[in-house]
Amino acid sequence: MGDTGILGYFVARETHKVKATLIQSVMCVLVGSILHLGVAFAFRQTCGSRLSLGLYAVPMLEFFVIVQLMVQAILYFRAE
């Protein structure tokens, strides 16, 4: 899936902005990719069909939520 690579790029870029270590960034990319693949598998009929204009917001919202979740995870582990 090409979407997984794009998501990995956004997660790596945002975790780099909050000064995560290389290991933390790699782990966030892996976890984000697993989350994305889980969502894609759970909604495979929706993802496999042609998306209407209204459904294009769903993957973008998913990307945003996963990226923000990974950034919050970095900030949480950095606080300890």
C-alpha cells in the first residue's frame, strides 16, 4: 500500500519536530503503519471501492489521528 509509506513519512517528520530519537521515530513509524493497516483491513470494502468526494476525508482524518497519537506518545515518554 502506498498510503503506508506516506503515513510513515508524516509520522517521521512530525516526531522529528518534537526531537524524538531515531529509535523512537522508527518505533512510531512501525506502530503507525500497523494501526493504518489494521484500519485498512477492518474497512477493506470501503478502502477497496472507489471513494466518493465525501469519503476522501476519512483517510485524511485517519492519517491526522495516527500522526497526532504518535506525537503524543513521544511527548508522554519524554516527560518521564
